[in-house]
Amino acid sequence: MQISILFCEGCPNWSLALEDVKEVVAEYYVDADIQAVEVTSQDQAAELEFLGSPTVRVDGMDVEPDVIESGFNLDYRTYWLEEELLNRPPKEWIAAAIEVALE
């Protein structure tokens, strides 16, 4: 399993997302190659279809269940979980993406 955390310079939340990914991987006892990928240019953002920092993908799929691609850029990303605005994807989404990848 391949898990990527894509981030841009200055993002204060990507390392927290990385910690969350490591915790969930440990809970599931899965063998995962976890990579942190710094996105450094607008061209790279477009090439990687980067939706903002941090972005977490499991086997190439974004962990956000109903992700809406609204442009690729070097901005920070936010996530809505029910009525709460988060600065990184919740662990539940990471776990759900891992479960889908294990099917």
C-alpha cells in the first residue's frame, strides 16, 4: 500500500497529518510505504492534481470521501467533518481509505 502526504512549504499541518497516518497504519497493522511529497511549484501542483496542503492519498486516491476538485494550487487545504472545519483530514477518513485499499 502506498500512502502519500502532499504538502507545500510553510504548511503547519502536514507533519500532524503524517503523524495521524502513521497512527492509523499502526492500528491496522498494514504494510504501507508512507511518503511525504513537497509540492514546490504551480506546474507541479497541476501535474500532481494537488488540492492544497496537506493532501493525503492512499494508493493514489484522496482520503476525502466527497472530494471536489476546485483547482490545483499551493494553498493550504481545509476539510469539513459534519459542522467542524479541520486543517487536516480526520483519522476516520484515513482509516476508511485504508479499508477500501485492503478490499
